[in-house]
Amino acid sequence: MKKIFTENGLSIAFILLFLISITGQFFAGHKEYNTERAEAGRTSVNYSEYLSSGHFIEATFENWESEFLQMALFVVLTIFLRQKGSSESKAFDKKEAVDREPSRLHRHVPWPVKAGGWILSIYKHSLTIALSLLFLISFALHFYGSLKDENEQRIEKHKPTETAAQYISSSKFWFESFQNWQSEFLSVFAIISLSVFLRQQGSSQSKPVDAPNSETGE
């Protein structure tokens, strides 16, 4: 058991933080949603009803969507683009291990490398593919939840509901998306830029404390 935590401590810590956060979001959102319904003279919903509500689905996947978009773009753009002095960039003056063609000769090679062919072709880009698919799924669920929540509010106000085709071009939906996208892009810009000048001893996201600002890469 100790070995499991030692070898997977980073992922375990973040999945626990995620579970704590989404639990807090769920209960706080449930209370807020019922407060809004009470103010509108509507009955409260229970936990299972809230879980499938547009309010919860939209709020959850609106954030997931921006996270996966940011990570997918960061993975792709770091293939081609550089930032002098940043620990988040590949070096200018040398080829790095991630650029080499996969070899079947070393020990413990992953099975897709051994398989070769189209399986290897997919595996070589599997991180980008996975993150892009997670973004698209989250985007679709954000849209579904936002549309559902919007139509619930329109019914409450005795207004006609909107179709998916109408809502996809609405300013509300794109405002929800862009307000999250911009914060993710800013956070990536911050870590790329600040890692040029600032350090954190012991972190893989920082250059060594005694490295010059002009040194690119970890």
C-alpha cells in the first residue's frame, strides 16, 4: 500500500482534491439552485434531481471544457513553439528525447511501439487525441446543460424554449465558454513567462535555482 502512494502520490493528491471540490460544488450548487427556485415560487429538488439538472451539468462541464482545451493546445503548441528561458519550453539548441522516433530495442517498451503500424501512429499522438476528445465531450455536455438550464428558466418565465440550433449561436453560451477559456490561457501564459525569472526548488515545473534566466527547458 505504501508503495502505491509513493509511486502515485501526485495523481492521488489531485484526484482527492478533485473529489473534495466537486462534492463541495454539488452541495453548494444544490443549495443555491433551490434558493433560486424558492424565490421563483417553485418547489425544491432533491439531490438526484439536481445531479441531472442543467444547472449542475452546465456548471461542471463548462469548467472541464476549458481545462481540456488548454491542455490539448499546450501539448500541441509546445511541439512547434519555443519560449526562451522558460522551463515549459523545449530547448533551442538541441534535439530532445521527446523528438526521437520510438525504438523497440530498449527494455519495457510499451506494447503499441512493439505493434508498430497504425497502432503506433495513433499511440505517437495519443495524448493530444485523448485531451481533444475530452474537450469535445465536455463542450457537448456543457452545451447540453446550458441549453437545458436556459429552457428551464424560459419555461418559468412563460417564454418559448430555444432549440439547439438557436442556442448554439447565443451570446450566453459563448460568454460561458470564453470567460473560462481566457482564464486558462492566461494561467498558461503566466507559468510559461514566470518560469523564466522565478524558481521553485524541487518542482519539475521550475528550472534549477542556480540556472540563468536565459536557459530554456528544465
